[in-house]
Amino acid sequence: MSTAMRREERVQRAAHPFVYPAMRAVARRGPVVRVPGIGVVVSDAALAREVLLDTEHFSKVGPGAPSDLWTPVLGPAVLLNMEGADHAALRRSLAGLFTPRAVRELARVEADAALGTLAARLLAGERVDLVREVEHLAGTVICRMTGLPPTDAGVREAFGAAREIVGLVRLHRRSLTPRQVSRAREVLGRLTRHAGEAYRAGDPATVPGRMAGLGLSEREALGAVGAFVLTGTETIQSFTPRLVALTHDAGWLEQLLQAEAGSALRTRVVEESLRTTVPSPAMLRSVRAEARVGGTPVAAGDRVVIATLSCCRAGGPFDPGAPVDPAIRHLWFGAGPHFCLCMPLALAQVDAVLDALAPVAAAGARLRVVRRRVARGVLIPAYRSLELVAEGAR
Ligand code: HEM
């Protein structure tokens, strides 16, 4: 195994010392394996896609599905616990929020506030922890989503709240305990209180204000904001430092920083890093009616665990030069009706960080990772710190 992949392995094992090796072992046993107490585990990309597209038999609502976790916290209608016509209608209403142009502007403004001085500090010889910088960016985006003022304290509060709620989830438990539910509702309530005010003010500079303009009810708007905060914070905070670490370790970072946003090279390296790291490593579905996954029969009430990480890793180790397997492409963002609604925002935030680091490469300096610590016992595997320096500026 290459050094780059070994270091990625360490990130995964620190987060899930038992589940990660077990999930990889299940993948070696076959594409579809029934694991008692866990569910029917799918480790093959083509079969995973079949399940995700077949909403007649597989649902995000029902026993063992995400609705068990999130409905008590977010309410019954927040996209990730909906199906059918209501789900499609809400997604259509939200589509206007995440046009590529709208999110580019959102991430650009945030980048100026959070990351604007990053390259200058590195070039001046400062050692920078990229994890802290990305947390600041993620916190600023939450502020914008919820209408909180993006002061330093506001940004810290927003990021801390999202992290606390996601941190309550444990892979081995299908739902939150009543105490966890009330804590999560209290923390989320503090964030969405601002969102309610922003919605009622209808200010188009805020996401809730724009939702009011799109004709969403206040309840729908607040539910969507909660869903964005919960799904979109840790994933980005996990991925961006891992992208930099992985490309650094594999010798691709310089080329990545020299490639412009939207160029084929940047897109390819970022996608290959997403395929290798898979920030959202599993997807859950509840079986609605008797069906087969590959050759395996499943019955109503069974739980299907799509091991997205295993599906994507079947494409081999990190290699941006290798051809892309069409069965795997974008599976890291899901497939079918629940495909990540905010993919453009996620990619715009990644671009914002790469654009903020690009002047280091333009000045002829090399970005080097000088110290890293992995995060232990977290839901989404991540670095706890990733310290960078710029070497050899002209
Ligand atoms: C690298 C970052 C991200 C990755 C890898 C990722 C991955 C995913 C995946 C795999 C799903 C589908 C889950 C399923 O079908 O069960 C999903 C759904 C979703 N994601 Fe993302 N996501 C990322 C960032 C974001 C961001 C930044 C936001 C918003 C701020 C976001 C919001 C959502 C929402 C709302 C859904 C649910 C859509 C629905 O059910 O219709 N995600 N994401």
C-alpha cells in the first residue's frame, strides 16, 4: 500500500477502530452480505445504484432508515427523511438555492472572510492548521444559512453546534436516546431561531430569506436549514483537509494548486480524492417490500447498509491518472432522488480552499504537511489537525 493510502487508512481506523476493518472484511466476503444486527451490507457500486434508484422497494423512511435518527430532531419533512411526491416537490422548491452561480458567490464571500489571508500568512512563514481554517469556513457558511451574524463568536457557536449534534450519532445505534434527542433539539433550536427571524425578514442576503422568496413555508425552510447544517458541515470539514493531505502524500498537490477551478485536472483530482476518502461512508435504506439485492432476498423491514466506501474503493487506490469507472462515478454523493442536494455548494467550498492556497504555488513555494493528528472516535473520519508550511518562496 502507498504511503498516501496508508495515511488515509489511519484516518479511517482512528474514527472507527472496529467498524472500519469489519466493513472492509464484509466487502471481501461478497458484494451483498447479511450481517446479523447490522443489516444487508452492499459493497458493489452497480448494486448500490440499483437500490438507491428503486424507491418502490427501498426507502429512507422506515425501520433502520435515516428517519429513525433524524425525524425526532428535525421533524418529519426535511428531505433526508421523505420519499415520493412531497420529497420531489420540496427538492424542486429548493433547487433555486443551489445553482452553481449562487453557491459560487456564497462560497466566494465566505472565502474572503475566512480564508482571505491564508496564502499571505503561509508565505510569511506562518505554520497554519488547515483544519481550523476549514472549520472557520464551515462555521461561516452555517451562519449564512441560519442568518447568524458571522462574527468570530457566531462562527464558533455555529460550527460547535453542528459538530455536537452530529457527534451524538453512533453507528451501532439505530436511533438517538430521548436525552440525546432533547439535547439535539435544544442546540438546533438555538441555531434555527435566527433562521426563523431571517425567514420572516425575507432578506435575500440570507438563505432563509431566499427560501421565503422561493415560496417555502417557514416550517419547510427551518427543516431544510437543519438538514443542511447536519449533512453539510462535518462532510466538508472532513474532506478538504484530507484532499490536501492525500494529494500532498501522493505527489499531486502542486499540480492541483496550479490547476484552475473548473479545469479538467482540478475536477479529476478532486473527484478521485472524493472516491478515495468517501466523506459520507455509508447510506441506509429500509426495505418496503420483498425484493432481491443481487442474488440475496430481502423482506419488508430489513435494513440495507450501502457501504459507499467499499463500493468506491473497489476502483483501486488513489490514482487521478486512471480511467473512471462509470458505475462508481459520483456515488460518493449518492444516486437517485436523494442525490446530495448541495453538491455544488460542497464543490464550491472545496474550490474556495484550493483558490486560497493557490497563490502559494504561484509564488513558487511548496506546501508541506509538517504535522498531522487524526480525529479519534468521530462519526465522519477526519484529521484533528493538519499543519502546513510553505517552503522555498521565490
Ligand atoms: C464532500 C461533501 C459531501 C458529501 C460527500 C455528501 C454526500 C451526500 C450523500 C452520499 C448523500 C445521499 C445520502 C443518501 O442517499 O442516503 C447526500 C445527501 C444530502 N446532502 Fe450531501 N454531501 C456533502 C456535502 C453536503 C453539503 C455541503 C450540504 C448542504 C449544505 C449537503 C446537503 C445534503 C442534503 C440536504 C442531502 C439530502 C438530500 C435528499 O435527501 O433529498 N451535503 N450527501
